[in-house]
Amino acid sequence: MKKSTDVVIIGGGIIGCAIAYFLSRQIKNVVLLERRGISAEASGANYGMIWVQTRQPGYDITVAKRSLELYPRLISEVFDIDIEYEEKGGMTVFLTELERKVAEVVLRLKKEQGIPIQLLDKNETKELEPALSEEITGSFYCPIDTQLNPMLTTIAFARAAQREGAMIYTETEVHSIKVNNQAVSSVVTNRGEIKTEVVINAAGSWSSQIGEMVGLKIPVYPNRLQSLVTEQTPRLLNRVIMGTQIPKHATFEEAMKGFSYTRDISEGQVSTEAPLYKGTLSDNSMMFLKPTISGNTVCGTVFEFAGHDRSTSYEGLSLIASMAVRAVPALKGVQAIRSWSNFDPYTIDGMPIEGETEIKGFILALGHGTAMSQGPALGETLTEFIVDGKPMPFAKQTSITRFSSLK
């Protein structure tokens, strides 16, 4: 293993690997450390969606659109494996009249953001997706929403980074980060020490533990998502189908929030207290159905804060199965062949944490709940920041300084 390098990236998910690729094109001495394997955590266990219909103004929509611009070039010019990239559009379906009524308001807001979203009635929805239940009252459809294989995409970035000269060390756990005079000096691992002046924390749901190594409190929490996948069947769906996160008996205002990842904040300051979900497991669930190229259907999900416990539960998986069958009755009786859980790196306001910290050379690239939509664009902008000193876009939205009660 190298004894010194210009930059150390901690984390072998989509964020770390995308940064490694873009950065290694400019700096020929980049090291990425991963304690398990490339794409071994959330980047190999999510639904592989690049959606703009669920994005919010500012950073969120801008970054997603830029990533959508970058992926086709990466696929044609850079990646050496098929990432199963499919430009099929994405659909959010409604099962109640409340969802349908709220959608009419949300539609205006989305169009003001420049999102090419369409509100479809029941018949138009069924024309695009005939297997959907008769319960469906309508849907949002966005033709530019895209899906891919998240594990293969992360691996493709890692391989591209290596071809540009980056060194990737898997099965390499960071034990500590040495700091002298409030500046990074080295990273100590189970395989030895690497001297460096720049460390990028891209450790996802483990980012807070890395932050502790330099005395920095990072308010990112592991949000456990359970999922299952079915046996192969004749293709039932043409694209990713998502439900809304609207609890039973919700008010109109509560229902509005169910169409977005926006979370409540107070006067621009966000508490760092560990979050808790309220209500039943059903209240903290959202239907996802993703058809794969191989003919399986990936189904999710329920949200839970359970630390880094990867357990699945009968209650959670049963709920996922019932949501799937309610939306697509033909899934009834289809066998589930595998189930799993992994962690979404949750921040209180739903925004990532990026950029500089009070520790010189310790840079954050974490808290990306929709990392497949954000990774390519972040790799590009963070490289410009490190190499050219170009300010990070939307820094006020994503800086760690937005959080209150940091100690």
C-alpha cells in the first residue's frame, strides 16, 4: 500500500468512486479506501433511480439534471461495462382521491421548477402500465426519469478511476486520522499509515464515525430500508413505479409533503438530534417497484432507525409484499427469492453535507440519500473545488455550517 498520496477518499460507494474518477483525471496520486468491497453497502442495495420528478429546488434538481447529462457520455466514452441504463421515464401512482387532488397542486410547483412532469388520469396510467391495479386513480409521469443497475454503476466508476491511475484498496479499514495544527496529516488503516493533506469523507451512513476521528460531529444517521426481490416472471412493468409517502388520515398539508423528500427545518437551522419516526411501520413506508432487465421485480420499502442493524423483519417484508400486490395484482403468488436491508445516509433536512470543515484538508461528501442522482455531478464539482479552488455550488444549502448545536 502507498505510504503517501495527495488525496485519500474514504468510502467505496457511488459517491467515493465517482469522486475518485473525476479527481484522478486531474490528480495522478489519488487513493480510495473501502473497508469491505466496492459497492458493498448502500450503492449495491438501492433501487438505482435517477429521478427528477421528486427533486427539490436549488441543489437537488440542479445536480440531478447535471448527472442525467453526464451519464450518457460516461456510458459511451468511459465505462467499460454495461450499467443497464434505461431511459424509460418514472411513474408515481396514486391510490386515493386525496393523493390525486394534492397532485394537482404539486404539478404546478414542479412545472415552475422546469420539470417535464405530466399528470395522468387512470386510463392514461393504465395505457402505460397495464398491470397496475384498478385501484390506481392516476399518476405523475416524468419521461426523463431514468433507471440503472446501482452496483454495476459504482463498479464502472471504480474501474474508470483505476484506469486514470487511482489506487483502490478494499478490505482496508480506517482506524484513525491524524491531525496536526488543525490540519489533516495522515490516515491510519489496518494495512498501514498513508500520509496525506486531503481526506474526503464519503463513508455514507458511517460518515459520523469518520468525523469523530477528527473531533467533528457529523449529523448523518443510518436509515434502514428493507427490500425484497421476486423470482423471474414475464415482464409486468415497463419502468420504476413509486407510491407516495402519505400516512392514513393525513391532512391536505401533510399529504403535500408526501410528494417530496423535503423535511421540516426551523429558520434555516437544522437540529443535530438523532431522528425518530413517528407512527406505525405502515406510516413510514413507501412503495417502490423496479423491473430488472433479467425479469425480476425489486420491491420496497419501509423506513426505520435501527443503528447499523441490517436485520429484516417479517412485519416489514410482509408490508412491502402487500403494497406490491395492491399496486400490481399479478405479483400475488410470485415467490420472493431474496430479502435484504441497507442504510440510507439520512440528514434531518434531506440535503447532503459537502465541502470544507474547520479541519484543513478534511472535506465532506456525504448524506446523499439519492446518490445515483448526485454522484456524477458531485464528482465533477468537488474536483473543480479541490484542483481549481472553484466554489462549491449551493454551498449554503449543503455546508455543515447550516446545522445548529454542533460541538
